[in-house]
Amino acid sequence: MCTEHASERDAAASGRTAPADDPGDTRNVDRPTRLRSRYVDLDRVRVRYYVAGDDDAPPVVLLHGGGLDEARLSWRHTITGLADVARVYALDWPGYGASGPPAERATLDYYADVLVEFLDAVDVDRATLVGISMGGGVALRAAIDTPERVSRLVLVDSYGLGSTVPGGRLASWFTGLDRTNRLLWAVLGRSRRLVRWTIEGITVSPDSALVDDAVTALSRPAAGRAWRAFQRHEVLPAGLRTAFVEDLPHLDRPTLLVHGEQDPLVPVDWAVRAATLLPDAELRVLSNCGHMPPRERPEAFDDAVRTFLDQPM
């Protein structure tokens, strides 16, 4: 049983304002770019999502990454940036943002199941999936398992395109130190300076708005919990559990790969190789860009996606 709740509508009816952590541009912008924050009850978890664009426009679903990410952190500009050409949805994964905790172990398979439930709940039969980092891995999992629900793919510095662990065996060993990881996340959530240092470690030139969004994400009580569970499942001593390299030649959906040239987490070589393996793919490597193209190079990123969406199927 899935029920949907529009936070702006409910707030208006009760005289309350929308949640304080919603993006600042949820009001006072004309359609079709007007952004709304909503909630939907899936089978076992409540999910918060943003939506913008006309009801009849082609649906595009934005899938954020793991770690300190959430929908508005990766997609603050893209949600409205694509809203004149698409009906854009951006959900917080369970365990992130304002969504509830995961109903089961946080794995790619679990999040792919949540994605299909979400599509059903918002009455979307097929959509273009735009996934960054872990979200790219979820998009790939969904495209392989339920190709009838996916019209196109945009993979942004995507997980699932290789099996080596960034940082090697030392990083794999460190992932298993759960108590240490919990402590580090707790410390990180209390220091803006450490948050900026973390963001600077994965991007080229972050602005203060990106740091502000990361501080908000890390201030949530459950910040990092779902990500640590995901890492425990995916990061093995021999490498990453999930890599879709062998599946790529059989994935016939038109695919755009966008990658930051200076991404320190996901090697750009993974995207280059994927572009040669996929039957229908194009690659855009963005210079002066790290792991977060939608925030580091928002105009270039949105232009690349819009051009891709304009191409005939």
C-alpha cells in the first residue's frame, strides 16, 4: 500500500511552513520549474522526494550517492535545471536525508527494489535514470533487472563500473572498523572545518553552498549509518562486491556517462572502458571537476543531460 503526501499542501492546510531543510527555492518560482518537497509511504519506509516540471513531461529520476550525500546535495541545481524539459524526481534513499531508515540491509539490490516501488507509487512506468556514484550503481542494477522500467541511463562518476577499492587493501581493512567509523562520522558531524576538508578531498573547487548542504546532511541523527552498512556489504578484502562490467555489452539502453576528470574516488578509466563496452553510449569527461559534476560544473552537466534527452530514441 503506497500513499503520497505533499508537504507544501499539508503545510498550507495547517498553517505550517515547509520543512526547514528543504531547498530555498521551493516557492516563488513559476511553473514548470516550481519545486515541491513531498513524502510517499512505500511498503516499509517513508521516502522524501522533490519533484519539478510538468506532469505530462518525460520522467527523469535523479538518484543520489552514498556517504554524506542526499537528494538536495547532489541535485540542488539539476532538479530545476531540467524541469523545463522533463518531469524531474529526486528522492532521498532510505537512511538518507528526510527519508526513513532502510527496511532491510542497505545493498544495491535493496535500493533498486525501493526505486521500483517509488516508480509505482508516483505512477511512472518508464523513466530516464540519472545516478551519481552509488546512485549510478543502483541505476545499473535496475536497468539490468527491470529493463522495462528504464528508458535511458545517465551514469555520473558511477559505482559498479569496476571492482578495485579506492585506497586499496588499507581502505578495505578500515571499512571493517565499525566502531572507529561511527566515531569518525560523529566527529565529522560536529565540525564545519572537517566537512569542508572532506568535500575538498573529493571535489576540485567546492563553493560554500555545497559545504552548507553537506553540513545539513551530516547534522541528521542517522547520518552515515546506512552508508556504513552498505560499505560492509560491498567492500571486500579482494575488491568491491559489485561490478557490472560483464553485463555492460548486453545493456541496450541509450547511456550517457559523465565523469569528473579529477575524480579521486571513481577512476575516469572506468567510465572510458564502460563507454567502449555499452552498445549505445557516449562519454563526457568534465575538466576541472572531481566526484560531483552536478555541483562542481552544474551548467555543463545540465547541458550535457539536456542534449542527451533531446536525442531521439
